[in-house]
Amino acid sequence: MLRLVLLTTLLLLDSPESVIAENGFDGWLRYAPVHCGKSCQRLLPSRIVTLNGTGNNSIDTATEELQLGLGKIVGKEIPIERSDCDSRSSILVATADQYRQACDSSLDLSVLDEDGFWLRTSDGTVQILGQNERGALYGAFEYLSLLSQGNFTNVDYRTNPHASIRWVNQWDNMDGSIERGYAGPSIFFSNGQIVEDLSRVKQYARLLSSIRINGVVVNNVNANATLLTDQNMDGLARIADVFRPYGIQIGVSLNFASPDTLGGLGTYDPLDSAVITWWGNVTDRLYKRVPDMLGYLVKASSEGQPGPDTYNRTLSQGANLFARALQPHGGILMFRTFVYDHHINESIWTNDRANAQVEFFKELDGQFEDNVILQIKFGPIDFQVREPVSPLFANLYHTNMAIELQVTQEYLGQQDHLVYLPPLWKTILDFDLRVDHKPSLVRDIVSGQRFDRQLGGWAAVVNVGTNTTWLGHHLAMSNLYAYGRLAWSPTEDSQGVLEDWIRLTFGLDRRVLETITDMSMASWPMYENYTGNLGIQTLTDIIYTHYGPSPASQDNNGWGQWTRADHDTIGMDRTVKNGTGNAGQYPAEVAQMYENIESTPDDLLLWFHHVPYKHRLHSGKTVIQHFYDAHYAGAETAQHLVSQWDSLEGRIDQERFDHVRKRLVYQAGHSIVWRDAINNFYWNMSEIADEKGRVGHHPWRMEAESMELYGYEAYAVNPFESASGYHAIVTTSNSTSGTAETRVEAPSGKYDIAVNYYDMYGGQSQWTIYVNDRIVGSWQGDSEETLSHTPSIYLDGHSATRITFEKVDVHQGDVLKIVGVPDGVEPAPLDYVALLPPGIAD
Ligand code: GCW
């Protein structure tokens, strides 16, 4: 990108703006009013002009958007006109060709690549010139973004995309559910069909187009063949019609076995001529309805999905089947490399899931058709809180590649935890793989530049739903916004992109900007701290909901997300000399770095090495003490999120303020659940005490199982580490309430009272806490309806929840009592109560 002149004098306000209730539906396209004084108003354009002879979708969209935006941002109603290049006091929107023909044939617009644009503003005259219509639309959104951020300066710059593929994937199922979606049902599908009302799809199209996304794959990679019925193909055409004016093309995921399951052929062998004809026919029928369809996305031979292996065919033979069907239509096949055996045996030291993708695909390099792009997850396993770069990026010289990221926070808090992801993505994009001892940044590999490939780019699993917040948490939208910005220009700074998003989403208040910036930039390191450290993976439950802590679930199963933790040691030995050989899948310089423990960075130590808990890191700490300290530090940071947010009350509309606050309070509590579960687990396993004496010692807690119980009984929680003292209490019957009470022994004073309980799926228990007979508060176990994460039917690290009542007067000798009313299958479970002096988060 070349910025010729950019005089940025952003208008930032020190006092709160007037704040109107908002529900998040507009995302960052709110076009909130910006104060533009008299002289500024005078310099605003008074017409929107398109050139004669045009009349196409995306330019029209651009003019409508400009009209809407100017009306809302600066309160100026301006007409749209067609003209012969009279650009005075106007916003001229055109493609480069149109402009050269009608206005100025000497202007050199060859500097623009496909989808690029040139934006020039000069005292009332604005020129938005796109290399194509889509580029012009992007330029219009860019101009509106500047105005929305209070930037009225003259600018003159052109910008081109990093790569041609800038797609999003939705894992939407035909029944309307969304795999790993945390914001309600699908905006596309319901009951096996495409929904009638596509108004949300239009709004999604606006949001995506404004961040320069040009493709969307609408259905789950675990695909259902019924998408290919005539009726559903007609529905797809309707979806494509909604996206088209926004410069976005659609693609679909296919199920490899469709010729058999839907077509009744009795085979889906990719080399069978009937199968080839069947797919050719399906593809023709689709293109008849959606002539500009992008192509297909295919997950094959992975996690139980059918694929070419059934017929002993290679993955490239499988991929080329679709690629050839698409070629007459100019379509692209995205073929996922997420292929691995999920029944591997942990007792064999050299087994390693992280090796699978290179093992499957390296030998196929050069055997894929030119319109195939391999879609590669950023790390070798699966969207963990930290992974090294997937070595596959360094092993394909003659194959197109795209990187797959996840906006939906499957392993990263499921939108109930604030985690701003670009700093994580940057560790991958900026990594230099040193292929053949030459600079080989991942971002240059995926753009196609490093290996001189024509096609390449980006895909992100987004999974927006019908929730008005789109993703379930207003602050999670920064990840979607930043994804688009980075896919266009990956060298942009994570914080700079975030700041733009904050101004667009919450306005120009300086305090709001600084506070949300601080919270977001601290969030990924914080989340890593209180989940899994040193490259051991997220440590969530990998065989159930992928949400709360459950470190034991990593091992003793065939999924291969192992930690190999035992009494004395932990970590995967991925060295060549003694382990799985995975380090050797990287080019020599990188391989050597990871092979040697001395040169392996601490944050990936346990990804590559199996070491004693007492092994000393470069930092000087032992591994186990690092775990303990990091978990305390992470949870500590999370406690501050709430007070940081509270400092913004009145500066953000109440609706969004309350919505976010509820989640931050929950996150603060759940970070302590994480901290204690992981620390207890490894303390138990290693029997090495925390040097600082915190782990397992909770002087301010009263365990529920030690209180006087009426209608409640003790319950041994499994996994043990998800309960303080490894036990909780549950009501003795599902229909009568229970009481747990105890006399306060602590000195009289003001305390924050924290209660840990379990909020399970299948019931909405009610709890009330009293000091003597005074009600301190009451609450309900309804998070399955009010929060985003996948609920659990057990007492475990997913359902464990902590609520805090602040500044309660308590006297020594008072009776503290909790009454729990069970509901459905939820027996009002309680873990502990803590009386916390100010500033303590025990
Ligand atoms: O990690 C797994 C997810 C699956 C997903 C799969 C994939 C769509 O848990 O839900 O399936 O990755 O990426 O294919």
C-alpha cells in the first residue's frame, strides 16, 4: 500500500458524547454523527457523481452507502447524479477505466491491482477510483470510515490488496445450527432450507464488504449433501443476489460422498466416470443459477468425513475431481489440509498429529490443478492459544496456499472471554520460515509472492449468527474487523487497526479509545496466562465443549492433542533426535532452533520438548512455577477488566455497556475457575508446591461441603480440579430446596462475597445469599440463555461460575446462608463462598 499524503488530525473528544442505545446490529458501520463545524461543512461535497454509461451493482451500492453515510455522519443530504466528468464539489465514484475514458486519459492507474482503489480528497472534491467496481466500493467505505473517525483532512493515497482470496467461512448447518457458533442460529439456513428473509444477510454483506472481504462460503465444511437439491440451489441463488451488489461472491462446501448419498450412484470414487459426470452436472446447475460463484470448499478424509481414501485414491485425485468440474466456469477449489488420523496411539513416543499434514500433502506438491488452493490452518494442530506456524507452509513449492484463521473463538473463550486475536495472528503471519535460507514470511507465502503463485490468500471461520451482536459479544467484533484489515494489508499494526474499530464502534471519546485499547491489547496474553502456557495448548476440554479447563482430556485418547504430563515431566518431544521428528519438518534454520532446547523460545518450549517440571526456562523460572505465576497473573488482569469498563459508564450507550459488562464480570470469575483448575491439576500431578504458597491455599474461602447442610449433600466433582477442595454440594432432590450455612469467623468489616456455583444445561436453579436474615443477593443459573459458550450438562470447568457481591457489611459471628432451589436437572450446585477483603481475588 502506498500512502502518498495522509495528514491525520483526528478529532478526539475528552468529554462523553451523547449516547443513544444500540444493539450492535450496525457493527462498525454506525455512521454516528461527528461534529463538523461551519468551515468543515462548507468543504463537504454537495453531490455524488457516477459517470455516464455505468449502471452496475457495486458502484450503485457505493453511491447509496455514501448518501446514507454523509446524511448520518455530517447531516448533509446530497443527491446522486450521473454526469460527464464534472467533478466539482462532488464525490466522484468510478472505475479506473471509466475515469480514464470520461475524464483524464493521462492518469496512470496501472498502479492499481485488482480490487485496489485510489482515494483523493481535496477541499470539497473527492475522487474514489477503483481498479474495478469492487475497488470503488471499498474506496467509498474507506472515505466514510475517515469521516466517521473525524478525519476531514485532505488525503491522496492508493491501496492494493495483499492477496486475491479474502474469504470468510461460515460453519452453518442446514438445520440452522452453527458448528462452533456462539451467537444464535444461522442467518442463512433453517429447517433444511434457505431462509426467506435475507435482510440479515444484506447487513452481513455490508459489514464484510466494508472490510474488503470478497468471498463467503455459506455452509459448514462438515457439509450436508442436501444443499444440492434444486430447491436449495435456488435458495443459494437468492443468497448470491444479496451479496453481489457488495462485491462478494459466494462459495459452497461439499460433502465428498454426495454422488452416493444424494445421487444414489452407489459410489463416490473420484476416478469413476459416473461420479465425474455427476459432479460436472451439479456444478453446471449451480453456475446456471449463480454464474459468478466462487467455487467450492472441501473437507475430505478428515474427522470422519468421507474422502478419496475410501477408494485408495490420493487427496490430490480427490481435489482435482472438483477442480476440473469448476474449470469451465472459472471457479476455485479450496481444499482443506486439516487431515489427520484421530485414532493414534499415545503409547508410541514418535506418534504425532502435528506431523500429519506435511506427511499427507508434501508428496502431492505439484499434483494439484491450478485452480486448487490448499487451505491450511495457521498451526499444525487446531487454533490453540499458541502454536508454531504450520510447517506445511514451508513444504509446498508448486501448490497454491491460503491461511485459515478463526474469528469465532472456539478454543479461546467462545465469545464469553474478551480475546483480541490479531497479536496471536501476527506471531504466525510475521514468522520467517527461512525456506532455502531465504526470507519466507508466512504472509508472503500465502499471498503467493514467495513461491511465485498466482492464487493465494486468506480464509477465516467467522460463524456470525442471528444475535444482534453478530458474534455474541460486542467486543468480539474487533476480531472480524481486524481480520478483514489484515487480509488486505497484513503489515498493519494490530493496535492501530483496533483503534480504528473502537472509534467506529464506540465513537471518538478519548477515554473510551484508550480503555478499550488497553483491555483488548492485554487480552490474548492474559488468556494465554490463565489457560495453557509455554506451548502446552489451551488445556480446555478437547473431547467435549472446547470451553473450560480440563487438562486431563488432552491425553489418553486418539485425538493427538497430547501434553504427555506425568508425575515428573511434561511436554511433547518433537525433536528429531529423540522425539516425533516434527521439528525436522521445518526448513533447516527453523528446525535447528526448535530442535535445541536452548534456542527454543520459552513460549513454545512444551510444544517441542518434554522436560521435568523443574526445568529452568530462559526466564530463570521453573516450568511449574511459571504455570502457577502465569495463572495468577492472568486472572489478576481479568479482575481489572471490570473496573476498566466501569470507568466508561455514561460514555457508552447503556445497552451495549450492560451487555459487555455482564460478560466481563463473568470472565473475571471464570478466569479464577481456570486459574485454580490448572494450578490444582499440576500441583496434584507433580506434588511440587507453589513457591508463593497460593496454590491449594485459600484462606478466605469457606467450602460449601464444610458448611452445615440441610437438603444439600456433598458431591465429588469430576474432573476433580474444577471444584475447590475437589467437592461441591448438590440438593438431595431435584424438587426441594437446600440450605448451606456457616458462622462467620473472620473479623467484622466490609467484604466482597464471591460464590462459586455451577450453571448447567437443563435447568435454571435459583440461589439466594443471606447474612443473618438480610438478603445480599440472588441469582439464577440461566447462562445457557444469556451467555454464548457451549453449556455443559455436568459440574465441571465449563459450568463452574463465580459471582461476586461487592462491599457487603459482615460481622464476626453472623450467619451466612445460601438457599438453593433446584430446577430441571440442575441441583443448585455450590462450590464455595469467599469473604474477600478489598483487592483480594482468592
Ligand atoms: O477443531 C475442529 C472443530 C470442528 C471443526 C474442525 C474443522 C468443522 O472442533 O468443529 O469442524 O475443527 O476445522 O474441520
